[in-house]
Amino acid sequence: MNKKTPEEDRTVIMSDKYLSESGLQGGKVIGEHIVLGSLIFGIPLFAIGLCVLFSILFGFISTNTAIIIGALLSAIIGLLLIIGGYFIYRDRHAKN
């Protein structure tokens, strides 16, 4: 069991081509997770914001400035997350 390996077998990656391909694959995985996270957080925020705004509009919830600002911010942030996730998804799949 006393095997000797040559020095070349213990090197990691010596070519820039393989490093760039590895970085590209890592970027694709990160982009996929960003899309998923944007949609997971964006859709509920947008839905909550719209529900609260419609409840205020039809008189189910008392009008309070903090509630109105919170509902608007929730709807806007959710909408921006959904739009951002969609554009990342579209650009990622358009290149394939």
C-alpha cells in the first residue's frame, strides 16, 4: 500500500479555461437561487400589500398612516422582487 503518485496527479486545476467554466457554472447556480428567492419573497409581499390596500379601500381596516405606508411599501417591494426575478429568469433562459 505504498503507492507513489506523480506530482502532476496532485494538482488541482492549472488551466484558465477550466477556472472560467467553473465560475460560470457557479454564477448560474447563484442566479437560479436569486430567482427562486425573489419569487418566494416577492409574491407574498405583493399579495399582502394588495390585500391590506383593498381592505383599507373598502373599509375593513381602520385607516392609519403607518398601515397605509406599510401596505404601500410591502406591495412595491413585492412587485419589484417579482419583476427582478422574472427578468433574471428570462435572461438566464434566453441564452440557453
